[in-house]
Amino acid sequence: MFKNLIVYALDADWCDGIANTAADLLAEKLAAHPLLPVNQASMSSSGWTPFAAFGGPLYSIGKGNFLLSLGHETRMLPASVINREWKARAAALKDQQGFAPGRKQLRDLKDLVIDELRPKAFIKSTTTMALLNLADHLLIVDTPSAKLAEDLGTVLRADLGDLPGIPFDTKQTPSAAMTGWVATKSAPPFFVVEGSCDLIADNPSKSEVKVARCDLADPAILKMIGDGKIVSKLSLCWRERVSFVLTDKGIIKRLRFLADTDADEGKNGADQHAEDVFAASALIFSSEVSLLLADLTAALGGAK
């Protein structure tokens, strides 16, 4: 269902208050901000879209968990295209008036080029999915990009009226913990260190070494750690059920359930059986992610 996890810790009192609010009222707030087609005067548009074929923009999966999907439409107008047309017109203007255009003329000319090219630009459609876990006071966003996660949080905050939260943080930094696991050839309870990692120099050079499908107990790798490199990414397996890559920013990437919990069947139909399959899979997914994050938090010394 999700391939990446960026986690925000939400205020507990706020979550408890939202949990006591009718789900229909929350859904109405998001439904008031649907994704609309990007108009000719804009470069982008965003709004909430149905998470599944069975309902609106807020899909309740029980136990205080809701799935959200923020849609985006962006006009793709490469800078190279703008600059090529801008320079051609600037050259033509120079020939026409007999002297080089000034800064204001160039700025106005560039704005004109953008205005004329914008309606012709290709429109790219994307979605950013999220899990609002009120029981654990978490917002979990399916993206490897901190900016996209922040964008979703900004829109959700505006539509709900508030969203008090901060990026999830632990007492031990992920890089320190991961470096220790590799250096000591050990792993915390419920986790297994797999055979891929990135090592980065802990100095201004930030030189990086990528290790893939290798025994991380290799003396050469241990020597690099002994010489001062730290682990910035590490592949892990959790409870023999989920594999993923943990980064030094605490982002989980390449999340993969080793047993199928994706509701692919439920995503493609609207009959009752498909909805039941999707609902069951979504509930399993949210429960597994909640337990995974609890175990990972403990492995990193607990939440700050």
C-alpha cells in the first residue's frame, strides 16, 4: 500500500479531540477542498481525492486510523524551454530597438514568455497518500520527499483548522544506531540487518560508499567505519514480515511486505467483496505499520 514512510508526531490532546469528532464531519472538511483541474493561469493545483473507489477523501479503517490522498496537477514547463524562447525574443527585441533590453524589459519579457507557454505545458498528475493514526498520535506520509510530506501537512492543517505536529524524533539518531549495529555485527530485537548500506564520511568531504548485496561484516566495511565513516542508509528486515531501508533522516524507504497485505483487488472494483478485501488489507497494513514504528522507536532509544 505505502512504499515510503515519513512520520510526524502529533499533539496527543489534539488527536484525542479529533478522535471524538464524527468522521463524517472530518470528511466534509476535506471534501470542501477537492482536486480541481489546473487552470490556464496557474502552474499547479492540489486537493483531496478519493483514496479508494468506495468513498470520499477520508477513508476510515477503524481504530482511529484514516487514509488520505492528496492529488496534485502540475504544468511541466522546463526552464530550458523558457530560456530558449526568452533569449530568442530578447535578441529580436535588441535588433528591433537598436540596443540591448534593460533588466526590467528582460524581466517583463520572461513573464510574457511564461504566460504564453503555460497553457501549452504538459500536465503531470500525482498523488501523495497518508495515514492519520489518531490512536498513536502520528501522521504517516507515503513519500521519500520531506517537501511533499510538508506540503500535505500544510494542506491538511489548513483544511482541518489545525494540525499541531513535528517531525518524529528519537533519543538516538538513526545514523548512530545503524553505525553501531553494523560495527558490532548485531541488530536490535525484532530486526535483522540485511546486506546493503550507504556509508558517508563524517567530515566536510561527505564522500560516500554504497554497498549492495554484501556481507556487512566484511573487514573492509568494518575498517571504513573504524576510519570514521558512518552509516546513512541501511537495509533491514522486521519480524520476517517487512523489509525496508532506514535513512539517517529517519525516513523509511522501499517498504515491502513479505506477505501480501496490499488490497490490489479492492482497488480495482467497487463491489462489496472488493471493498471488504480492501478494508481488511488496509486494517492489517495500519496495524503492521503501527507495530513496526513502535519496535523501531524502541530500537532507537525511544521517542524524544
